[in-house]
Amino acid sequence: MKNPPSQAGFSAIELLITLLVGFLFIMMGYQLYAVSIQGSGDAREQSKLSSLAYEKLRTIQATTGTLTCPSTVVDATVDSNKATMTTTITCPSATLTSLKLVVVKVKANASQREVSHAIYVSR
């Protein structure tokens, strides 16, 4: 008596299921990659806005003799018209007129993201 021949290889159904599972893994990896790229772009934009605000604060701190209290200055075109910078100077104390609070807000025009930095200046 002869043994029946054994089946060798994969059936079409097994091959289709394997391809489907592989396709799902590839799609999940692509979505993870897209989310990480978008997140890094957002972080880059926020870092750039923060750098602009910090640079403005340091410039104001170096020229404290010309600060008047209260005042608000809006620079409409900052960073090639991609952001708007607003500088607000207030006197938090009526008795200490030499102490001023300087707040710089930078708002991205495209994404409406906003970064704010503040510093106390005394002169």
C-alpha cells in the first residue's frame, strides 16, 4: 500500500491572508511615521516662535531706558510675515515705577499657535 502524497506549498487562501497581515503592518508603520513627522514639524515651529520671543526680550532688556509704562507694540511682520509679535509693557507696582513687566507674545499666522515669554526689568 502506498501512502497518499502529502500536500506541499501554500494554498491561495493562506497566501492572501499572509499578504493582508503584511499590508496591515505596513499601513500601521506608515501612519506612525506620518504622525511623528507632523509632530516634529509642530515642535520645530513652536521652537522657532519661542526663539523669536526670547530674542525680542533680550533686546528689550538691553534697552530698558526707553521703556514707557503701560504700552503695547505690535510688530505685524516678523519672520517673513509668518508670525505676529506683540510686546506689552506694564508696571505691576504703583510704588516701584522702575519695575516693569515685559511680555512678548509671538503668534504664527498659519497655525494660530502662540508662544509667550515674560521678564521683569528694573532701571
